[in-house]
Amino acid sequence: MKLGIALPQIGEWATPENIVKVAQHAEELGYNSLWVQERLLWPLKPKSPYPVTPDGSLPEQYKYVLDPIVILTHAAANTQRIRIGTSVLVMPYHTPIMLAKQLATLDVISGGRFNCGLGLGWSEDEYDVSNTPYKNRGDRGDEFLKCLKVLWTEDEPEFHGRFYHVPKSKVNPKPIQKPHPPITIGGFNP
């Protein structure tokens, strides 16, 4: 069995020092992986209930959440062997080209230790601030994933879909892991 641990990303204990302490100690103890999630905001009057709590409210500690890619970069720079991963990044909050570049760079910087967890999200408020329609998010996520894989695996990628377009280009770096980092899809929505 492979065990992973969440990095201190949320609430008062989310500090640069604690990230390094937890990451290094987990590596020393032989844990397999370090994980982070994505939250953009804590809406005061949410449009969507949080699917994990019985009353739909966001936990209070979610008022302070550090950026997942920055945290994983910090953890990767302060460890040698332990894998790092997202659980989950919400695809429609990003563009495929930006996320492909950031995550390929993270894979390179970590020496090929990145696990990519992606999802669609549930928060209409976070969709709004990302300037992405909540409607058709499943179709958008499917296309995002196809585009991401093209960007990571082709020497001169080109992609033309309903939601995303990339002209034939050079897009580097490519991830160290081939054909790309392991991808897991997760979430709570139908």
C-alpha cells in the first residue's frame, strides 16, 4: 500500500516552514506522496452548497488557502524522492496552455515526481470569478483533458475544439514522465 499525506495548505498552519517540515518528515518516514487541493475563494453568500458538509457550508479554515502549484513547487524544492500531487485542480478555472506549462514545469523541477489530479469543481462562485460558464462543464472538462494531453505529448501541438484552441506551436517544456504525468480524475458532481 502507498500512503500519501496532505500538505499544510489550509488555515493557520499553512506556512512555508510547516510545508517544508511536513514534506521532509513525510519523506523521511517513507510516505509515497504529498497532496494539495484547489480553492479560489470563500464566498460570503455561496451560489452552490459545499458537497462534503451536511449543511453545505464551507469549513471556516477554507477562508485561507495557499495556491496548490506554488506549494508543490516549494515542497519539491525541499525534498528529493517523495511524489507530489494535486487532489484536485479544477480544470475550467485554468486554460489548458497555462496549466500544461505550469504542470510540465513542475514535473521537470521535481525530477518527474508529479501526479496530476484534475476535476470539474462544484462552486458556481469560483466558475464566475474564473470567467468560465458553469453550464457544459463536463464537456468543457473532457475537451480540456484532450487538449492538455496534446500539449504534453506532441512536438508541435495543435488543438481546435469547441472551447479551446491552440495554433500549431512549440510548447515546452514537456513533462519528464512519459507520455505525461499520471492523471486521476476526481470530484463530487454527477
